[in-house]
Amino acid sequence: MATKIFNLIPSDIDRPLTHLSNNIVYKALVEDVKNTLRTLTLKSADVQATDGTWYHMRILPYRTDENIIEGVLVTFVDITSQKNVEEKLKKTNEHLNLIMENLPAVPFTCTADPEIKINFVGKSVEKITGFLPEQFISKTSFWINRIHPDDKKKIHAAFSTISKSKSFDLPFRWKCVDGKYKLFINYIRYAKPENGRPAYIVGVWQEIIEKNKIQKGKDG
């Protein structure tokens, strides 16, 4: 199997590694081998062959039964299937992030026991409110304090009783980065605890475009 990676022939035994050609797209192999022999520390990396095959490479000191170092052992484990799955997941995540950034609404998740704690906010929040997702996650009070004073009571009531009602669709006003309030509907749904996972709330803040603004846009 080593001949798939190194172009080995029987006469290569006892030849220096630097004299052998290989099919790995990884220029630091010789240096890593020397470093492992010098420091006696393990080195590992995912490397790709010229035919597209992926390997998990490990370089470790080779010890005899007498605990004498007599070189290094280099192993290659085929992880092509794993890498293909990772690549598919990466592309899926990229597509999801693109969707999240361009949604005309803000998806979020949070817990509400004993207090509301936001743990995820979609990237679309920046376009809609002018604020970054991490500003909502670092301090939930950031979101609470910008709710219109007349709407805070009903929002708190909805979150505190969500485990019983299972869902709420509530309009509320929220102060954006320009200091102006936008009108949203807060769609929240309760997800009960399951298989050791704690209960959480998933929701969407959907901006409401007032009819008179739409009409003004048509007339203008």
C-alpha cells in the first residue's frame, strides 16, 4: 500500500527519505520527519495525494523493545470518505449562512429559565437593525433594553409562560441603530427537553412594513 504514496521499489531499502519521490501534496514531510527524530514528539496532519485521496498522517518515534530510538514510523490512514462528508457539510453551512444573511427576518434561539438568554441570532439582524449578532448574544439585556417601554411587559409575560402556551405571535417595537423604532412580530415556539437536551425557544423577528409606507412608496 505504501507504493500508492511513495514510488517505492525493493532497491529503495536503506535509501534516504530525501531521495524518494512521493505522491503527497505536502512539502514539509522531510522536515517533519527530522523534527520528530530530533524532539521525539508526535506529528499529525491531514494530507492529500495527487490522485485526490486524503490521508491522516502520523509521524512518531520508532522505539525498539529495548526502548532505543531507531528512526521514525510514518503511518497514513485513508480518510477520503470523511473529508468528502466534511466538504459537503462545509458547503451546506455556507449556503445556510448565505440564506441567514439575506433573510427578510431575524431567526434566533434562546432559553428563558429563569431569565431570557439569547444564544443564537441570524446574520440578517445586521441588515435589519444595524447591530451585529454577537451584540445580542453577549448581553441579552441589550435586546431587552431596546424594546419599546410599552411593549416590555407583554414580551416578558410571553417568554415566562411559553412552556405552557407553546407558542406566541406578538407585535413589538424595537429601537434600531439609527435610534428609530421598527415594528416587528415576534414568532416564538417552545421546544421541550428531549434526550438530555434542555428546553429552548426558537423564534423569528419579522419586520412589519406599515401600509401607509408601502402606499407612499408606490405613489413616489
